[in-house]
Amino acid sequence: MQGVLKKLVNDKALWDAYTEFLDDKIHKAHVRLEQATQVDAMHRIQGELSALRRLKLMREEVNGQH
């Protein structure tokens, strides 16, 4: 498993596509957060944003920099 993750985080084209995907998901979550009217929905979206941002740190974690 570690080898597959190393390939993802160290292949520039793959990593760029992955982070572009995450950035799009983060943007859409921000839009939903702005439109949310219920507190429980806001909390769920905040958790989603936190998880997505953590995934963007995967390169540092896999390469032992974090």
C-alpha cells in the first residue's frame, strides 16, 4: 500500500490531478457551507472540509516530512 501512495505523491502529474480534484471538492463544500441553514449540516460540512484538507497533506506524511 505504501508503494502505491509513494507513486501518487511523487508523480507530479498524478499529484496535480489529485490536488485539483480535492480543491474542487473543497470549493463545492464551501459553497454548501455558505448555503447551509441548519447547524448540524454546517458541522458535517466542516468535518468534510477538515478531512479534505488533511488529504492534501498526504504527500508530506507519506514522505515522512510530517
